[in-house]
Amino acid sequence: MRALVAMSGGVDSSVAAALMKEQGWEVMGVTMKLWQGPDGEAPTAGCCTVSDAEDARRVAARLDIPYYVWDYTEEFMSGVVGGFIDDYLTGRTPNPCVECNRTVKFSRLLAHADALEYDLVVTGHYARITSDGGRYRLWRGVDPGKDQSYVLSMLGQAQLARLCFPVGDLTKDQTRRMAARLGLRTAHKPDSQDICFVGQGNYRDFLAGQGVAPAQGPIIHQDGRLLGVHHGITNFTIGQRRGLGVAVGEPLYVTDIDADSGIVTVGDRSDLGVDEATVENMSWVDRPVTGALLAQYRAHGRAVPAEVSLEDELTTVRFSEPQEALARGQTLALYVDEEVVGGGIIRTTT
Amino acid sequence: MLYLDHAASSPLRPEAWAAMEPFRHDVYGNPSGSHGVSRRAKNALEDSRDLAASLINAEPGEIVFTGGGSEADNLAIKGRALAGGRLGAIVTSPTEHDAVLGSAEHCRSFGSAVTFAKVTAEGLVDPAEVASHITGDTAVVSIMMGNNETGVRMPVEEVAAAVKDACPGVVLHTDAVQGYVSERVDVDVLGVDLLSLAAHKFGGPKGVGLLYVRSGTPLAPLVHGGGQELGRRSGTHNVMAIVGMAAAMAALEDERAAFRARVMGERDAFEATMAELIPDLVVTGAGAPRMVQTSHVRIPGVRNEMLLVRLDRAGLAASAASACQSGAATVSHVLEAMGMSPALARECLRFSFGWSTAEGEGVCAARLVAGEAGALR
């Protein structure tokens, strides 16, 4: 039985590869080259750097498994970066990691694993998959601090049947200890934090570097007062407090971004509250689940109680308590206790 | 194991190893010293220089040993651009090796004018067009002998005639790293002033090469120091590797005709069998002169990265021709210059034969490649 391990050069996928090898799988390591700068060079920070590929290559050599770097820069550019830019231009807050999982990792890489007759695609995500009478179920990883089930919430049965997340049963400490025990050079490598293609700069610099130069527009208070002028809606996300460029004494938050008019609306913290969200591109792990569920709308946010209803393809999530800083474009994942039941993209908030 | 990646590197020839072996213990002196231990090393170095020079119809003083083909290309381009204390202009083609293109780009960043002659869809330059780019500032014209990706053989002799006709004093460099493997080189017949070789492409050790520098061609050094190689390349010589390179050149020259016949036979059998089993196969540069050791093909509908994994698993080593620093296959600048779209370039693979290729390997490899490609279609 063959397993293709997506190796980022980090400790989690290194240990995932080691665990599969230990369990007797015929393992192959692949680093997905997702991004390159305009000059064609590999980035020097974030993921997919030359040194990350080198780390993955050395770990693969240590495990005595074949290893390749595959170029997915075109797929990543069209499927992830293009959408990322479009989202900001339309006043939405993108989640590129979810989009990468959906359009590149768990579609293209999975298809390529098929073509090479690999039974499983393995990643270092902190989440768990169980099978139950031929149906696959997706759960949070056992380490609550590292759980990554949120960015996997768009996975369905066809994909889960072919996936394996070996470190989902471990805590990060256990993963690191195992890497150290196996003598893997990535054992003490710091976790990656940044959006890989944005690197250590901020996303605004990235957008500017991509030639995104949105128009100026007004900043208006919820109460109708014109507070000032902004230099492009891409500089804002819902709930943002810093860097608004207006000072009126009281703390202000971005409450709405309207791409058509270019108006950025700000208000008090009390204006941030959202009672209800509609969700599009909803994907269910197995079959649709409605009623009293838990909803999570940030990668490391808390899951909060909500009532979920489904009507003509439109999923509506009504929160038990008003939620702050829910932004259009963000992923919303639905849970029953620790189990993921589905995920989608926030379309509207009220 | 079928090794069809000789254009990346060839195994060491036994003749090269035999020549290098005494250097394991016995010959360790610095050839620049004055005592007996040094003299032994110096003699070995100069014997190698004499041998290498004679094999390409050069004078010993025209040979500069370098740390490989890339260094030879760098020395040719930068050394010429910087010669005479000015930033001379460079004329080259877009399908050159990255060592030439990178050197030209580096010079450009300091002020050298760099112009590119166009290539046809078959990857050939037009000698008259190359010559048309020459100006009074031109320090070097660089057109490779055989392309390292496609195997297309450039008309270097005609380029030499055209550029010398346009401007008799202009200096012509050729990267013969691949071309020399399958074709005897006579620097006068080629009509070049500078010529790069890399030992490991023809069965010598890695990390050693040479630049032929026609007598009287001014060249600024890149490596300054002790003034070795008549000041053109300082640094203590890698005597063992240089001796191995010269021995590999001699071994190659000894079997020139047999090498060409055997390698071309296997390459042609490979392509014929491939064409039979994959009717829509496209051979790159099929209408152009090609080196006998290279087969660059496109298999429509098959992504090269995927096929390489299957071939690797089946025990066949080939290549997608160019890889970036991270190891990912990149869309080739050579194919791009020939007008191929990135999507088609991703379907191209290079199979390259060499001195250790055995009879029957061509057909055997073609069957294996066609089978694995079929599984991906």
C-alpha cells in the first residue's frame, strides 16, 4: 500500500511521513511548490522556501523514501492568489489556506496521487478521520491548541476516504518529541505563522506588490458622520481597529466595507455584533446537518452555539449570542461537539 | 537501472579513475611550489594541459582550468565584458545555458548592453542576425554548440564566419559542454576564441572544467590571488580532478567514432520505438541538426513531473531538463524562447545517452516510458 506524504519541510509533515513509514506503508514525500515571486525566485520566508524544501528533502533521505518537489505555482496563482486579491477588492476577507486545501492540495495533489497509484495522501494537519460503516467522519485534533479541522471543513466523503492525518492523534509536544527521537532535523523548527505567499510583510504590501491600487473613498460613521478619506478598501477588514486614519476620541471599528461605493463604515464596538450569517459554497462532510450546532468562523477562534437551517441551497446560521467581527469571505465551520459536519464561505451578515 | 540522464552527469570513466588514483596518496604537492613533491604535481598538471590542448587543437597556454562548465562560462562572459577596464556589450541567444544568461544579466546590471539573437521554433539562431547585433562595444558573442535541454546543434561555424565577416576582431565564445560529448572539437574549425568544457558530462570528475582562450584574447580574471593559470584563474589547482578530466578526454577521443555510432544507434532506436508506441509523440527540434546523444520529446497529455515519478519508481532516470533551486521542475526558458507554451513545456522530457549506455537500452527504455506514459493518459 502506497502513501504520498505532502511534506512542507515542517515538523508535523516530517513526523507524519515517519509514522506512515513505521506502519509499513510504501511512502513517497512531495513538496508542493506553490508560490514564487515575480522574479521567479523561491520566497525566503513563509513556506515553500528553498530551505523548507531542503529540510523536507533531508528528512525524506533520513527516512529513506523517494522525494520530489512538484510545481503547483500556476494552480496556486489562479486558484488561491487570484481569489485572495479579488476578495480584498470586493470587500471580503479571504482565507487562502482553506482555498489552497480546496483547490490545490485536496484536488490537484489528490488527482496526481491517483495517477501514480497511491492509495493515500497524507498531511501533517492536526485533525482526525475515523470511518464508521463505510462513512468517513472528521474530528478536531486531540491538541486543542493546534487543532486545524477548521481549514479542512470543506472536505467530503470522496476526499476523506483517501486522506490520512497521522499527527491528529498527537499533541504538538508529542510530535516534536517524536521528531527528536527519530533524529529529524525539523524537530525544533518554529511553526509557520504567516500566509505563505505574503511572507513576513503584511498583506497590504503584498497587494501593492501585485499592482493592486484601489481608489480612495470616504470613511463614514454608522451615525452618518463623514470622518475622513481612506486610501483603498483593501486596507481594511471587518472588526479592524488600528490604522483607520481617523481620530475622534472613542475607539472605532470597521463595521462594513462596500466595494461598489468604496465606503468604509466604522462604528462603536456595539455596532460589530452579528446575529446571523448566510453561508455559500457549503460542503458537508457526509450529509447536511441542521439545528443546534457549534459554529467557528476563525482558524483559531472559539466555536459558538448557533441554530443552522437549510433552505434552497442557502445555509443560514443564527448565533445564540451576537458575534463580533464576522466578515464576508471568511470560512465558517460547523461542529457537533468535536466533530466537523461541514463548512462554507460567509456570504452575508446581519 | 536505465540511466538516461547523461546530459545532467555521466558516470566516471574507468580511464579517468585510473589516472586519478595515484593522487589518493602519492601526489599531493601544491603545483606552484619549488620542491620535488610540488614538481610531481606540477608535471601532472602540465601533462594534462598539454593533452587537453592537443585534443581540441589548442596551445597549452590557451587552456585555463576552472571549477567546472559554469565557471568557464562565467569567465568567458564576465571576463570579456570586464576586459580593458570597461563594460563591454554582450550578444547571445535566449536558449543559452543559465551560466551564460546569468553572467550576461549580471554584467547588464552593471551597465553592459546585452542583446539577444532570436531563435526559430526549432531552436536555431540565424548567423546573419547574430552578426547584425555586433557594435563597436561588443566584447563577446556567445552562442552555444549543442543545447543542453533540446540537444539542438547550433550553427557555430556559420555564426563564426558571419561575426568575423561583420567585425574581424570580435570575440566569439561557445559553450561546448554538451556539444563536445558527441563531436570532436577543433577550435579553428569551429572558429571560436573562447570555448567551455565540463569534465563530468563526458566521464570525468565533477567540479572541473576548462575554458579555451585563444592566444591574444584579453580576459579579466574572476578569481584573484596567487596568479595561477597566467593570472586568469587564481587558486591552487585541483590537480587530481584536472588529471581525471584530461584522461576522460583522451578516452572519449579514442572511441569517438564508436561512441557516436553506439549512442546515436540507441537514441534513434529509442525515438523510433517511442514514435511507434506513442503515435502523437513530438520530438523537439526534429527538423534541426541535433546532437546524437539527446532525445527531447513531448508526450501530449502527460505531465512530465508525474511521468518522472513513475519512471523513477520503475528504475529509469531521466529529466525534465531544468530544475530550480528547490528541485521543482520549472518551465524551461529554452522552450519558452522557442515559442512553446508553458502547458506544452510541462509535457516535455529529456532522455540523454552516454558512454556507459549499453546496446538495447534505447528500445528497452522506450517500451518502459511508453508503458508508464500510457498509465497516465
